[in-house]
Amino acid sequence: MKVAIVAILRDEGYVENYSVTEEGPQGTVRIQLKYGTTGERGIHGLERVSRPGRRVYCGKDEIPKVLDGLGLTILSTPKGVLTGQACRRLGVGGEVLCNVW
């Protein structure tokens, strides 16, 4: 799941690149953060929504928009880990994992 989330962040332009190494029993994900020419960060904020003690689910019509569409919502759906925009297009809901802006 971690690799799927980082792949979405790379595809949406929030991180530069990532690599997965198979060290130990579970491996390690190394992320190269993205910075602008003036040192501006690629990720300004990240909010974890679902937690082990409180899972948050939403239907296809209830998918939240982050900063009126400027941010990104990542959901875990029956079709895999997807962005909120892709979920609206496919018509699926699921567990809201995090919001990124």
C-alpha cells in the first residue's frame, strides 16, 4: 500500500522519485522530495484521515475535495489505491487514507 501511495504522489507531481529496496523482512521505500527553483516544497501539507482506531469511508458521491480541487485525496477502493478524481470518474468509493496539498 505504501508503494501505491508514493506512486500516486509521483504521478501527481508531489515527489520527484522513489525506490524500493528489499532490506530485511519488509523492505524500505526511499523518497526523493520535490523542490522548486526557489526552494519551495512540493508537499505543503499531508493529513492522515483513516487511523486504526477510526476508519473513514465515503461513497462515490461523498468523496471530499481538498482545497476546492487544488489538493489530492487518496482512497483505498476495491479497484486499488486511487486518487479522489479517479474514484469520481470510475464511480467507486472506499476508505479515505489521506489528503495532500
